[in-house]
Amino acid sequence: MCVEEDFEYWREVIDKFHMPVMLISKDRKVLFQNSTSEDLFGLRIGEICWKGFWNGETLSEDERELYKKGVVTDDMKCSFCRLEEALEKQSPMSTEAFVCGNYWESWWMPLSEDTCLHYLIDVTKQKKVEEELKIARKNLENSLSYHKALYENNPAMMLIVDGERTILDANPAFLKATGYEKKDIVGKNASVIHVSQQNYEEFENIFERVVRGEVKVSTLEYCLKSKKGEIIWVEVAGSTVILPNRKGVIWSAVDTTKAHRLKEELKHQAVHDQLTGLYNRYALEEELERAIERTKRGNDILAVCLIDLDSFKPINDKYGHDRGDEVLRVVSSRLKNVVRKSDFVSRFGGDEFVVLLEAVKDVKNLDIIFKKIEKAVVEPVELSSGEYVSVGLSMGVFIYTKDDKDDSERVLYKADMAMYESKKKKGNREKFYEIYNL
């Protein structure tokens, strides 16, 4: 479960959203939910959510009517498998849910080994649009003109492209959403609406399969470029259409920019420290596993550096925690700036940081980096109140080579042991760091 400070942080974040959001434990209990979720589900904190989220594809019409009336039968299949799958893989999982008469995109985002952030995005309107588009695409194979009214008045963005990827037409919804006029894009290659030439080329394989009728694309997330150069995220559907003397593709898209940005924001918050903006402990554990595997495949070394600030507590005691937070933010920024872009810097907790120095050719090369780290930390920090304060540092280093057998947990333990050895000697030592060596 989340520690208390993380729990309070997520409580504040969740309360800001107008969509249903809740924090759910591994045993399916509600730890916290925002007001929108409470209004929708009527669940109480600590209540087991055994009746909440049903996969819409598994419910018959009769079962749906019973559920709307508050009746839950044993035959109703619960979709909490996604919660369990997300916690097991420690990665976000989504599913479609049919809740209280509406269709929802249901997301499970792990915050720890035992808790998930669960939020739902209402896609009922999108579902209705998709159903209309399925009908439209089927009939368009026989007569494109027969559905001209639907094409022109459809709330979804629609685009017709021939086999050479030349844009033949765009409906009013597409033009309104992207800011183009027909003269800007009709008759031109579809690359004009792609974010980059690389994106355009990468999309070619999907396009070729659709135009040949080998596959139909539905709910593919993609991004387009507006006339002003802004990125528009969409859910794309596409299928073959018969044009005079040739085949083409009719694309339909629903704007999901807001939902995409929200998902990206939630993903960012899940792996970053709120105060400093550095990667958090969860992200560190994931990255350390990957760094160890990469080191095993090469001949370079991995230096795992655990830093603890000296004389930080007196700053908190004298100037208050707000000023202490200022020091942590400044030190974090400096640490990130003095190492290579390929290196990994994270806040381990409190006034501790972990830096992963990967692909180091020789241990001797570390001296230069360590001097930069020391200078970045010990340089005085000017507080917003005008005072200057200084901190020191004690650092423990574990050198990992491809022949080592330790897992990530053991590596961090050894770096921590080395740091405490350095800490004990801080009154009488030549250097601020200690390298673990047994």
C-alpha cells in the first residue's frame, strides 16, 4: 500500500478530476474515491468492490436491466482480472466496462505492488459513433454517394485517401478539428497531416494492409498535425472503400487529445517524485533491473551511487521544511545537470538520492564524475528568504560488472552499506564517498 504521504498526495490529485477515479487495493477494497466516483458507484471507503465493473461484452440485455435496477447476479462476470494483471505486471492495463448504462474505457494504473489507481473515461458517444461508422463503411463498398449525408454530418472526423495516399476528401468535422480548408489538403499526399515524415513512413505498413483489405483498423491511437502545427491525438478506424477504378481507404477518427494528455500525466506522476521532479523509488527499481541486464550483456561497468545529504536536518530545524524543500529541489536540479543525459537520477526518499552511472569504461573515470557531483551538492544554496545555506554529502558506491550475481535489491543494499561507512567517517575522511568492497 502507499505510504501516508503518497496516499495524501494521490487524494489531492484524484479530487481534481471530473471523471470517476478511485484508489483500489489488491484485495479489491476502495481506499479512496473522488466525488464523481462516489456519485456513480455509491461505494463506501473500505467496501469490497465486488459488484462494480462489468465487461459490457459479457452482459446480456436482461442482465444489464437487472444491474441498472441494482440487482447483481452470480452470473455477472467481474472484470477485476485487469486489476490483478496490472499489479502482477506493474504496468497500466485497460479494458472496456459497461457501468450504470454507459460504456467506459477503464484504466488500472499500479502505484505499488498492492494498490492501483483506477479511472474511467466515458466513451458512450464514441461507441455510438463507431456503430454508425461500421454501418457506413459496409454500405460504402456498394455506393459512396448513398451515405453522403452521413459522411457530411458525422460528428467523427472522416478522410478518404486513395491507394497512393492522396487525400480525396475530408468531411466538415475533420476540417473543423484540424483547422484545414479543403484546398489545403485535398489532392495532396497524406504526409501533410502527419506529425513528421518518419511517422508518415511508419504508418505505411498499416495503410497498405488496410487498402488491400487484409485488415480493418479500429481504435488505433495516433496523432495528426493541425494546420497550426499542433498535435491532435485521435482514435482511428479505417477500412477499404471501392473508388472509381481503384481502391482506397476511408478513415474515421475521434479526438482523444484530452484523454491522452491525462493518461500521460498520470503515467508521469506514477514514476516521478512530486517535490523534485526526479524519478521516484518505483522508477529506480524498474530502471536498475534493466541497467543490470544491459551490463551483463557488455563489458562496461555500472556504478550505483547512493547519496545522503549531510547537515540537512539543521536547515529544516532552523528555517522550516519549506526552505528545506527548496534545498532538495536545487540539489536535484544540479545532480541532473552534472551527469550525462544517459545517466539516471532519482530521489530515493527524504534527503537520499540514487544515481545510476551506466556504460562506464573504467573505474578510474568515476573520479571526474564524483568531483562534479560533490561540487553540485556542496555549492551554497540561496533560499527564497535571502539566506545562503550549505549541505555536504556522504555517498556509497557499488560497482556492478557482468560477472556479478546480485539482484537489484542486493545491489541497493550494498550501496547503502557503503554510504553508511562513508557517513561514519565524515569527521575524518579524505573523500566523501566509499566504494563497497568485500
